Amino acid sequence: MMTLDIPKLNEYQKTNFFSKVDKSKDCWEWQARRSPDGYGEVGLNHKRYLAHRVSYSISNGYIPQGMFVCHKCDNPPCVNPDHLFLGTADDNMKDMVSKGRAAIQTNLKKEDVLYIYGKRRCLTREVLSKMFNISSTIISNIWTGYLHSNTTGKKYVKGENFRIHPVDVTFIYKNKGIIKSQDLADHFRVSRPLISMIWNKRIYKDIIDEYLNMLK
Ligand SMILES: [Zn+2]
């Protein structure tokens, strides 16, 4: 839902958008609804969008598919277009790491990392990110082995992420040959190649193996 192409705003929508922004400081902070990560959220044409992405597209036109709008200021609620730049998912992560927001992860105790990793089958990222007061991106990256792989022993596989909940990975895997890949892709809002990768166990291998072991 959050990665939908941003619609072009009319003048009324633009005025309405900026009426929810505090421009009194260098960072223009979003004053209305925020995501659990602290990003501004805005409803447009009955859909919900991230406010900084909307702000970026007001100033710069469209956002190329698959690109992230990142913060130079590392302040999630900020929608100041001068503080925003385009990046890939990798840039976004590298940026977070270099800025030190992900450095919070280095302050996590070993047992916290193991707890977070151990709960990947039963707790959502949102719950864990509130528990430890860290972004859900960090939770995802612990789960995928992108961060703290020394502690968890999870090998990082490029292309694997937790846009899909482990329960859904299992669902997708066991419906191989039963449900069309396009239907699964549409339902879980992911790409069709990602479904194929799950079916071929090229990603989420440990989740699938765990599921297969359960059947034995
Ligand atoms: Zn800012």
C-alpha cells in the first residue's frame, strides 16, 4: 500500500498537505498521522501514502518504480524536499547504517538480537520495533541476516526481505502448482519473480525447510 505511485495533487490537495506540516524549523515535520516508524502518512483519493514520498513527488514529479525516498536528515517525519533524495533499497539501508540510525542495532544486547530473531515466526515487526524502540527495518534486517548475522547465524541472501510474513511464505510455498503465481503476487503485493524464488527455495529457504520438517 505504501509503495503505490503517488497521484498528482491538485492545488487544494497541496494546500491541505502543507497545512499539516510545521515549517518553523529546518526539518518540516509532519503533524498528522504517523506510521509506527515515525513516518508521516497521508490519505489521498482513499489510499494511504507516506508523506515524505508525497512531498518529494510534489517537488520533483514522479518517483521511479522501486526507488526509495531517503532522508538526508534522518528524521522520519520530515517532509522538507531539500532533505529528501532518491535511492535504491540498498542505498536506503547503507544510508541508515552510515547515519547511525541502524547503529542502534549495535546497542542491542546479544540476548535482544536472539529474542528478536527467535520471534520471527510469531511476532510482527511492528510489535518488536515498539518493544525495543527501533525501526521495523532493523527488525527485518536482523531476520534476513543483513544485520547481526554473527549472533543469529542467519546467512544473508540477497533479494530476501520480510515484506512477506513467514506464515505467508509457507502459504505461498505450499500452494505451488495450486494457485497461479500472478494471483499470489497480486494478493501479497509482491512481484511474480519473488513468488517463483520462494517456490524454488531460492529465498526464505530456512522458513520453508522448517515447514517441510514439520510435515515429517
Ligand atoms: Zn529534515
